[in-house]
Amino acid sequence: MTGPGVPPPGSDRRDEPRPAAATRARYAGLAGAVLLAIAGYLGGALPTVRSGVTPVTIWQGPHGPLILGAWLVGTALLVGAWWSLRRGVPSTGWAYRTAGLWALPLLVTAPLGSRDVYSYACQGWAYAHGVDPYVTGVADAGCPWVESVAPIWRDTPAPYGPVFVLLAALSVVLGGGLTGTIVLLRLFALAGVLLVALCLPGLARAAGVPARQAVWLLLACPLVGVQLLAGAHNDAVMLGLLLPGLLVLLRRPGRPAALLFAGALLGLAVAVKVTAVVVLPYAALATVPGRLTVRALLRDGGWLAGGALAALAGCSLLSGLGLGWVGGLSRSGDSEQWTSLPTALGFVVDYVGALAGRDPDAVPVARAVGVLLLAGVLLLLWWRAWTALRRSEGVRQWEAQPVAARPRVALYAAGLALAATVVLAPVFHPWYATWPLALLAIGAGGDHSSDVPVRVGTGRSYLATRTSWFVLPCAVVAFLTLPDGTNLARFTKAPGAIAMTALALTLLVLALTRWSGFRAPAPPDSSPR
């Protein structure tokens, strides 16, 4: 049995690594980060000069073998070091210092793993020059840096919210050129990660989990350093607004002013990237300070929703862009890759149809089915979290624990919802895995056997069992990109789609046989000792 202030199983000293092992992991990860930075200098996602010459691929360049070697070895070292300490680290401070040490080389190299930062720059340039980026693609807008944008995104409208378009435009105005703009966009990403880092201890305390585990699993994750920081992805800004909003909510539940402020932060996160909206229904479960009833949820959750809507409407009006960004979301699926489960299933159906002499064109249908299935999964997750908390309050012996358990249930359910969104969305990129990781690193940490309705693992291997299911995918997808932004999924379409389909079927069978879902927490043991 655990409770507030009581270390959960898996957080004691038996899970701490030996000092020598922790030191080896720290400096192995640092060596990996340095190698990745070197690969970035030699062949990262560097600006493309308008010369009329088709740029060569990374393996055709003069330093091709060296770049690929440094990238693969560096990624393996960084991922291996992170993975080796997933059960525990010496302390929260040690985790912060190590994650910061790994981030330093990645902050001073070229953009890595993606060319999206050039899309951001051109969208900001378009807005700063009076062009609506939700109507006009960056090529037609006349952006002078369009040659650096990935070809597939040159003619598509911006799919990001008005808050991020404003930040991109500010970067353009203050940057004075492409280099300055990229530096400022990376600084915005760094600010987002720093806000996340500041919020993690408070969120961990609210959820009753070890802060050092949450800090390590999230901040030291290679995807954070390579994709969010070096790649300057706006997901860092989204998370930098999302987690402070959740922290305010969990610290001041039931207080209208705090709920409005928390809702405003969550609304701003949605106005960066719409994915953040998935978290709102689950966050509402933690707004009620006392007994959870429909009336209390509507009252306190209404304040949260009001703050979110006010922030979203306010920035849409102030930017003059309105809700035009919603239309841009429809073009985000132009990229078809097997890393999206529905897209992979559509590919496999098309392959089978081709063998039969037909062309089913199943990808659009599979994606539509995936969206419908996602809606059902999100509804089911929310209902099971709601019923689990309601059942827990029906236990008379349990007085304080239901409220103490509520933050972790809300965070864990929100993390699962984001994981489902990542899995069932029409498109997937490696940095998307940081969305669920940010909440699962908190909500899935520690021991759920007493206060969170999930049952997995016991004993010394408990932490590894609790976290491996979402840590392992993050480790795997870290290998999917090359420093110049090349996505390896483009070159493994058929085998990747078949492997993804086989994996999905295997996991579905396992889930049907082992899924226990949410269950009511057990009351404290009141027997005499």
C-alpha cells in the first residue's frame, strides 16, 4: 500500500544504479550527443542554396560514410545510455544535470532529423509580410528560403495554430535572416523544454511518483534532444504550455481563477498544435477538489473549458488569422508512411489487391477508420477513468486517497489518450512520440497497485515493466531519421508496412487476452498490525 509521501515499490534504493554504472551511462550518452552534433555539422539539415543544382543525398556527399557512421553510433550510444537507466537514476539533480549535459552539443549544431524548422521560418515570413499562411503555401508566398523547405510542404498551408505562427513571425522579424530565425526558433523550443523541466517535480509530487524517474524518462530521452531541441520542433512549445497548465490545475483544483488560468495555458497549447486538445477531457477529471459528481465536474470543468476557449478565441482574433489553421490540418496527411498504423494497414490491403489484379486505394479508407476508432478509444478511456474514480469513492474506509489518486489517474489516462492518438493518426513522425511520453513518464511512474486502476508487474522489475511499453517505442523511432532530415520510412515502404501490420495484430491478440483496463483502487488495509 502506498500513499502520499510513501515511496512506491520500484523507487527504493534497490532500483538505483551503481555509481560506476551511472557514470558510464552519463558519459556514453555525452559521447553519443557529440557524435550527433558532428554529424549535424557535416551533413545535418543545412539550408539549401538556390543554385539550380539538385542537392546530393547524404550518402553521396564527400563525408557520407563518416556522417552515417557518426549518426548511427551516436544514436546507439544516446539511446543505450537512456535505456540502461530507465529503472532509476541516482537523484533528480543527477538526472537534470545529465540531460542538460547531453543537450549542450545538440543545441549548437545544425538542425537535425527534419527540415520542418525551415517550414516554420517560411510560414513566419509569410505572416510577417502580410500573407495568410493558412491560405497560401510558402512557395506562392514568395519566401526567400523556400529551397530549404522539404518539397512536399512547399505548397501546403500551415497546419499550426496562430500562437506558433506569431512566434515564427517574431523570429523572422528579430532574426534578420534565415540563420537568426532558426536560432530564435530553437530558443523557443529550448524555452518550452525548460518549462517542462520546471514543472516535472511538481507534477510528480502531485501524482505521488518519483520525480527523478519522470525527469530522466522525459528530459534524457534522445527524441527530446535530437528532435525537439536540435530539430527545433514546435512540439516543445506545445508541451511547454501543456505541462504548466496541468501543474496549475493539479495544485489549485476547484478554484475558478486557477482553473481559468490553467485552461488558458491549455488553450494556448492547442493554439500551437491541435493535438493538445486531446488532454482537456482527462484534465477535467482533476478539477474537482472533493467528491467527483457530474454536477461538480460540469462546474469546475466548465471553468477549465472556459479558459481554454477564451485563450484560443483571443489569439485567433488578435492574430487576424481566425480559425483558418483548422483547414490546414487536412493537408498534414499528404505524407504517406508506414509509421502510421492506419496508413500501413492501407498499404498492405493495396499490396494484396495488387496481387489479385485490383487497386483498392485503401489508404484513405484505412485512415478514416483509424480516426473513427480513435474517437471510440478516447471516449472509452475517459469513461473507464471516470468510473474507476467513482468506484474508488464508494469505498467508505477510503477517505483521502481518492482525491490523492485523481491527479495520477488523469495524467495516466491523458497519456494513454495521446498514445492512442499517435498510433491511430493518419501520419506519424518520430517526435510525435514525445507527446504521450511527457505524461506517461509521470502518470505511469511508481506503483499503481494501490491508487491507480492499472495492474502490471511486481517486485524488483516493477519499474522496467511499468515503463518499457512506452519507453521502447521511443528508443526504436529514434533510429528512423538521418541528420539531413531523410526519413528512412520512405525507403522501407513495403517491408515496414508488413512489419507494422504484423506487430499490430500481435499486440491486439495480447491486449485481448491480458487487458484488465481500469479497475477500482483497493482500500487501505485497516487490519491491526
